[in-house]
Amino acid sequence: MLKVLAVFVTLASATPLLAADATPPPPYQADILRLSEVLGAAAYLDGLCGGPSAADWRAKMVALLDAQGLDGPARRPYVEAFNRGQRTFAVAHRTCTASTRGVLQRYFAEGAQLSERLDQRFGRTGDSPVAPAR
């Protein structure tokens, strides 16, 4: 029992040191994560409604990650958000309907707002990755 307690105390006392070493996330992380999810949703919904292929949307996502200088494990949360955006709508939308188009337009608007906010707060992000290219 004393051995277990000693291990627990050692780990508990090390936790603040580990937390102090952790780099805080960049201030734009939440917006980029949400934009990643919006891009994933747009990839699925726009493709369903005859828009650009999912490969075009993936290319926009890769460009977004490359612009942030992310690679390896740092990319993972953003890729997961993109994939979650696709999966979320794949469950409910099997064909393009008026409802699908409405959701897609709302996501285009949200993506444009996120892109604009990122551009204004953190520098040039280029054209909105969610603006429809038609």
C-alpha cells in the first residue's frame, strides 16, 4: 500500500511540471478546427449536390494545413474535424434536396465568416476556402 501511495504522490507532484511545459494552443486553433469541420461538411454536401469533387475540398483542406505549417501529429485534430464534418452529414443526407442545399449555403456562409475573422485577426489567409468555386 505504501508503495502505491508513493507512486501516486510522485505522479501527482510531477503533474504541475508537465502542465507547465505544455505549449498553449494558438489563439486561432478553435476557428481553424471549426473551419476544418465546415470544409468536411462542404466536401460531402457539395459533392452530393453536383459541386466540386471531394478531392477539390480535400485540396483546400491540405492548403489550409500547409499554410499553418502543420505536419504529422499536429495535423491530426484538423483532419479528424474534416472527417467528422463529412460523416455527420453522410448519415442524414443521401440525396441532394432543398434541405441539403440550405444546409450547404449556411456552411458556405459560416466558412466565409470564419475565414474573414481569421484573416482580420491573424493575417492574410487568402481567399475563403469555403467560397463555392463555380
